[in-house]
Amino acid sequence: MSFTTISAEQVSDNETRRQCNELILLVDSDVELALNAHHTLNSYLKKTLTEDKSFYSADELKFLIALIQQLSSKIENEKKLVATKIISKQKSKNAVKKYKSHF
């Protein structure tokens, strides 16, 4: 499944489709905003399914589950990259401090 715009054929509910498309846009640009959008989407899905178990068709549910799994994986990978960058910067700063402290 590629990360493209979700169509009405894939998900009929406008709000679900809007939130999925927002998450797809954010997952590549801003991890923090993507996490917030992911949480919002999960909350919305839970609410709609609690109110009406047949709100989504079986095909829509399969699609949404697969999409969310892939996006969650991508978000986790992005979080690891950010953490790695932060750690490497901290190590560099500590190395510079140690170097400077010898003079």
C-alpha cells in the first residue's frame, strides 16, 4: 500500500478520509504533528465504532487497519531517526566539552 490520497472508494466517511489524508501528509514532514493526528484518528475510529459497529464496511476496516499499521511503523521509524540525531548531537557536544576542558 502506497501513501497516497485516500479516496471515497476506499473510505466512504468524509471525516475518516480527511483525518487519514492529514496523517499521510504529516508522517513525512513532522513526526510530532503526525503523532497527534494519529491519536486523533484512533480516537475518532474508536468513537464511531463504539456508536455503530457497522459504521465501516469490512473492506473499509481491513483497509484502515492496514493503513494505520503502515503509518504507525513509519512514525516509529521517524521517531528512531529523530532520537538518533539527538543522541549524536549530544555525544558531539560532550566530546567538544571534554576537548575544551583539556585546554
